[in-house]
Amino acid sequence: MKEKEAGAERGKPATYTGDKKARMAAKTNKKWVRLATVLAYVLSVSLAAIVLAVYYSLIWQPVRGSGGSSSPGPGAAATPAQLRAAPAGPTAGPPPAPPRTGPGPAATAPPAASPSPAAGSGPGAGSP
């Protein structure tokens, strides 16, 4: 038995049956196919990311919508022209009410709602 092992160490190639050779070749091919598909996936995703980065940094120009409103939508940054046109100081409106202190129901009652300027402008409000 030791003579066979010694023969294998001297450089004699191992002999396999045809079935075992086919299985080993299939395993090797399977590894290459898996590696090739992973590389193809990584390259395609990276290429798509590069194309989008180039497009949005060099080519794409945002288009302003003509919605009739000069103010930006919620969360949008104001342009320098809008900042220059904005009034300086606080916006028009009633000053905040001072905090209520002391005992009694007035301290816990919710503040009365002030009438808005558009409250009387509905149909039949009396003003033409």
C-alpha cells in the first residue's frame, strides 16, 4: 500500500475513471460560469451608474414648470431672485398672544380662533 503512495509522490499522475473526470470538469466549468456571471453583473451595474453620473452631471438641465406660481414647492430652495424679492422682517399677521398664567378655566381653555380675512368672501357675503 505504501508503494502505491510512494509512486504517486514521484510524479506519476493520478488516473481517474471517465465518470470522475466528467464530474471534475463540470465542477470547474460551473465555477467559471458563476464567476463570469458575477463579473458581468458587477460590470453592468457599474456601467449603468457611470452613465447616469455622467448624464446628470454634464448633460441634464432641469426645466422649471410653468405652474403660474413663482414660489418654489415645499422643500425646494429659493432662488436668489426670490430671496431679493422677499420682504425683510416678519410676515404680516397678528402678533402671538402672551402665555396665560394663573388659576381658573381661562388657563386651560384653548385660545379662540381669529377670523381669517377670507371668511366673509364666500357667495352671499354681501360685498360685490
